[in-house]
Amino acid sequence: MENAPFLHQPVLLEEVLAWLDPRPGQVLLDGTVGGGGHSAALLERIGPDGFLYGLDQDPAALEAATERLSKVSDRFKLIRSNFAKLGTLDLPPLDGILLDIGVSSPQLDQGSRGFSFQQAGPLDMRMDPDAPATAAELLATLSETELARIFYEYGEERHGRRVARAIVQDRKEKPYTDTLTFAEFLKRVIPRDPSGIHSATRVFQALRIAVNDELGVLTRVLPAAIASLKPGGKLAVISFHSLEDRIVKHFFRDAAKGCICPGRQPMCTCGKLPSVEVLTGKPVTASASELDCNPRSRSAKLRVARRLPES
Ligand SMILES: C[S@@+](CC[C@H](N)C(=O)[O-])C[C@H]1O[C@@H](n2cnc3c(N)ncnc32)[C@H](O)[C@@H]1O
């Protein structure tokens, strides 16, 4: 797996194209360029007069995407950046933005990245290899209370407190630094789940979210993304678990609302105007045929909003 080509099958590709509806000459941003699957399709649609910006915090993804996109067009620029910094990048007003958040298949499958409890590797889990703390460092330094919170809030792991206590008890003599040893430890500490899900699943998810501050960066990018759109421009967000989807849903709902003054107030004093129209009532999910050929599309949810002309 280590030297395998960077292969990531884009999820909800047809749906993204249908909802974003990219047109020749448009300027787009793919905030999570990954292997470039979505970007390549967007580039084709915007043609020689369009332009695509792509962001990723993982240099391996940018390298793979550069190679792939160069075969389609030269009308793109890739930038190594966390999408949370979107507001600080000097980009022109955009016709459309895509965020396909989470990790890519190559990140998950390469043992050396430390995301998988089924592949031997260091407990790393950083999408940005220069980010400050690895999963092993969090396990070695966070308090029992903080670890328990992370496992419960980000992994919905009912046994989070028990796991945190056992880590803190063990860690002076036996710090957890590799994926398989840690997964074995979780198997011993967490009672077997009747659904058959591996005991390490939830704790690994929680650690990954904490290491990459996934909920924090999503919360920060959404207002910056709307502000970066031209009036009428669209933002499409694909998320892969309920915590992320809830953030997107609530952000879109609040941004679509006008006045937020208390109901008993006779006149509006807040002056808030809706800044978006939400285009997807319910989140868009994968079709039966996509589910058949790409199991990773199972939990994908797409939501799309359009910036209002007068906002
Ligand atoms: C699900 S993959 C995207 C796959 C891509 N749409 C494709 O078709 O190949 C997510 C990518 O976004 C990147 N990523 C995740 N969070 C990010 C963030 N906060 N800032 C920048 N890149 C991020 C990851 O490194 C990964 O390469």
C-alpha cells in the first residue's frame, strides 16, 4: 500500500456537477482537492476560459492532483493551505466552491499516515504533516478528562471514560505510539459491540477529528466561503459524519434567516438579512449504483447553498 498510486474515487460526482452546475468561463474553488477527481471534472466543465483554484493541506495530495489536472488543462492553481484560512487567501470572487471534507482513501490506506487501525504504522493521523501534534502526542499529554471528552464527543464512544482512564494509567510505562498496539489495547478495554463494528473504530475517528481540529476548521470555513462567493455563487459541502453534517445544516439554516430579534420586539433592531438560499432541503446521498461500487459513499451527505444577490 505504501507506494501505491494516489487513487481516490470522488463521491457524489454527478450530484456535485448537477448542483454546482459549472459553466464555461467560471472561476471555482475546490477547497479539498485530494486526488483531483472532482477538480478534474470541474475543470473540464469550465473550459479554457474558466479557472480553478484548489487547496489541500496535504502535499502528497497536491502532487497527485497536479499530475492529474495537468492532463486536463493548465487553467488551475493549487495552493497548500488549510481551508480554514480561505479568508486570508487572495482569491477573486468565486462562482462556486466545493468542500469534500474528511480524509482521502490514500490517506486512510497508507499505514505510515497512521489513520487506520488495520494497517501498521505510527499513531500520526495528521493530514498536514507539519501540523503541531500527532495522535500519539495527544494520547501522551492530554488529561484523562480531555481524552474522555474527545472520545465521547467526537467518537460517540460510550466507554470513553474507561478508555481514557486506562490510557492515563498505562502511559508512563507504556505510551501508545503505533496503530496496531493501540487497536489491540482498545479491543481489550472496550466491550465487543453487538453490531460487529471494530472496537477501535470510534476512538480512531475521535482522535482523527481532534488531531486535525476537523470541526473547528469546518466551522471557520463556512462564513469565509460564503463571503468569497460572487452574489449568486454556490457552496457545496460533502460531509461524512453526523457531527460535520450538523454544523453545515445549522450554518446554512442560520445564514438563510433574516431578522433574529426576539419575537416580542415590535420592530427589528438587528438588521440581519439572509445571506444564502439553501438549495438542498434534505441532504443529497449516494445513489444505489454508487453505493454498489464505492462503499465510502455510504455516509456521504451533500448540502448546497447559493449566496443571495443582495447579501
Ligand atoms: C475526501 S478528500 C477529497 C477528495 C477529492 N474531492 C477527490 O475527488 O479526489 C479530502 C481532502 O481534503 C483535504 N483536507 C481535509 N481537511 C482539510 C483542510 N482543513 N484544509 C485543507 N485540506 C483539507 C485532505 O487532505 C484530503 O486530501
